[in-house]
Amino acid sequence: MKKAIKRKVILVSLPFLLLLLPILAFFSLFVGSNSSSDTDINTNTPQQQTVMLS
């Protein structure tokens, strides 16, 4: 009896999960790409200038 109820719950919730998963993946990629591009990193250090000249 409990297996049948579990199976019905999974079958009913599966379409919602399949719809929600791509949406969450899109937002996680979008938010992750914005947070990394907002930081200012100074890559023009004297050591890098020396490497670039030689």
C-alpha cells in the first residue's frame, strides 16, 4: 500500500520537477556569470609586465 502511494506521489511530482530543473539551471548560470564579471582584478602587475617584455 505504501509503495503505491509513493509511486503516485513521484509520478505526479515528476513533471513539475522536470519543468523546474531547467529554470533553476538557467538562473544559476546567469547569476554565476554576473557575480564573476562584477569584480575588478588588477592583472597589470610588475611581474606580469616583466614576463610580457621578455
